[in-house]
Amino acid sequence: MNANRVKQILSSPADVEVKYNGVSVWIDKLNEDGTTATVHLRGRLEERTIVNISELQEE
């Protein structure tokens, strides 16, 4: 995934499914470096993780 698509997903009212290592995640924000994003697992766990946006896949 690229930075422009991450921005589109963040501003979209739609529920866009994104996966990281095969697991559904919510994108919280695109980080200032433009190559990483802060994400958390869908569901009750709120643990945040910073990942390379190149590793995110849209379903």
C-alpha cells in the first residue's frame, strides 16, 4: 500500500478492510515519515503497533 491510499482510507466514511500479516487492522494514522502507520487490531484489543505501510494489504 502507498501513503496516498492510506490517506484515502483514513478520510473515507467506508469501512475498508486492511490486513497486516493476514490479520485485520484499523489504521489510526499515517506517521510523519510517510512510510509507516500506527495500527491496531480490529476488536477489543487496543494495543497500537507501528508498521511499514508497504506491508499493509487492502482486502
